[in-house]
Amino acid sequence: MTPEQHHVGGAHFAFTDRWGGVSAVPYEELNLGGAVGDDPAAVLANRALAARSLGLAPDRVVWMNQVHGRDVAVVDGPWGADAAGEQHIPAVDAVVTARRGLALAVLTADCTPVLLADPVAGVVAAAHAGRPGLVAGVVPAAVEAMVALGADPARILARTGPAVCGHCYEVPAQMREAVAEVVPAARAETSWGTPAVDVVAGVHAQLAEAGVVNGVRSPVCTLESRDHFSYRRDRVTGRLAGYVWLTELSRGTTPGLPGEKKNDGS
């Protein structure tokens, strides 16, 4: 397991690959998605492995029930459980918190995982941006929710993780034009010359329009990389995760924005 990680001024961003877990074929190995047909025990074991590899407590990670919409939930702790211990996770595609030390997670297998942090305000967000979510505006909605908690778009750090690239995400011409009508930057062409959508480019254009200019994109295309899950390539497959959280401050510590440290496993 060699997650891609970035650390900036107390903000932590991480994106998993598919290796180092316990799931069997076709979910091998580090499947973190609980609604793809994998053994639930394997998924729980994988989530614990991934969290601990990042120095996180597994029960301090907030997951989403992602539905390709634009709804955002503001949280200050993990989802509650009923008397039987069953968690009730709402259908949202972005979560936001002002709780330092609480990690937010987003699941993907071609869609764009979007991680946002304002270390000064102490606010972070994770969003799931597929083509429908891009058009619906889930990323601007996440930024708005962060601003409502005191974040400044000019300070927000944005990191997008492994996703299908614009050169590979082939769609019908009518679909491309419908997306481009809402997000012009998402209009693309495949490497073989057919209509395509570039969700990552669209996400960063929306971020820039919202005032978020400090953005970094992963170079990984999930469809091209055998180290990552891709629904478009394999259909039945696992899910990757992106995590974002802020270091808890000790007394007297003032958050800042020093230089970025990166650990991509190399």
C-alpha cells in the first residue's frame, strides 16, 4: 500500500491505490467500497488497514452514501448508529467539517475525488465529482459550505486524485455538448479523436471560478493505470478512497501555510 500523500500547513491529503488489502478477485486488493458486492468483512478490514497506514483511527473517518448529486453534509463526528449498531449514512456527495482530526473520505473508481482544506480556518471538505455531479455543481456547493464555516476561498487548498482523464472518457457527442454548456472547460476529445468529457478540468475550472486557485491534480488516469480501480475498464471492481483531515492543534499553536511535503510512495 503506497498512498499518494500531500501535507501542507497541517492539512493532510491522501489517495489510495488498489494494493495492500485483503479483498479477492475481482476486488483485489484494497477495495474500500461497501456497495460493490465485496465481502463486507473484507471491506471493513481494508478500511482499517488504509486508515492505520495514514495514522488515522478507523472509527474517526466519515464516509458518504454517494449518489451523483450536489447535496453537502456538515459533520462534527462520525455518523451515529441505531440500537443494532447500524450506521445511517445520508445520501450526499460532499462532506464538510470544522473538526480538526476528523478525516473525511470519498470513494471513486473513475470519478474525480476532490479534497479541500483551509488550514487557517480549520475547515476541510471531501467531494465526489463524476459527470453528473460536475454538472450539478457539487464542488461549488462544497466550497460554499466551507465558506459558511469561515473558510476563505483564496486560502483553500484543492487536491484532485486519480480519475479517468479527458483523453479516455469517451461519451456521445450530445452528452459532451450538454456538459460543456454548463462547464465549458470539461469539453474534450479522446486520444483517438472522439467526443469526451474531462471532469478533472471541469472541477478545477469550477474551483477557480469560486476563488480557489491553489489546486493540484493527480497525474493518474484510472482507466490507464492497472494500479487503480476503474469502473469503465472493468465494470465489476473495487473503489479507491481519498482522505482529507487537519492536524489537531496543541495549545498555543497557530495554523499556517508552510511549504508542501509530498510522499507518493516513490
